[in-house]
Amino acid sequence: MRTPGHAKKVKNVTNDVIDGKRGMIYIPDQKISKLTLTKDIKGLKRERRDAKKNKGHSKKQKVNPE
């Protein structure tokens, strides 16, 4: 019959009387310059294109029903 081998080394885990078992995780630094922007930018780009075509009139003007 096989016997279990030695237990794996527990890394970055501490036991504290007040907090109990605490562990630390590794999170790499986020490079903000390489993050993708949200999908809302697509709408802003469309508005800019429309404004360029209409020479400053990016929004539709209200028309009086009279």
C-alpha cells in the first residue's frame, strides 16, 4: 500500500491570533498604457466623425413640428 509523501511547502501563508489564516497573492503591475479602452469609445469616435462631416454640428438639431 502506498503511503502519502511529504506535504507541499505552504508559501505566503501566515497564521495570526487575531485574523486567523492569512495568505498573500501575487498580482503583476498593470501597464495602463497597454490596457484596452472601454467599448464606449467607439460611440465617441462615431460622434467625432459625424461632427467633422457636419463641420461642428455633432448633434441632431430639433425640428419644430409647425
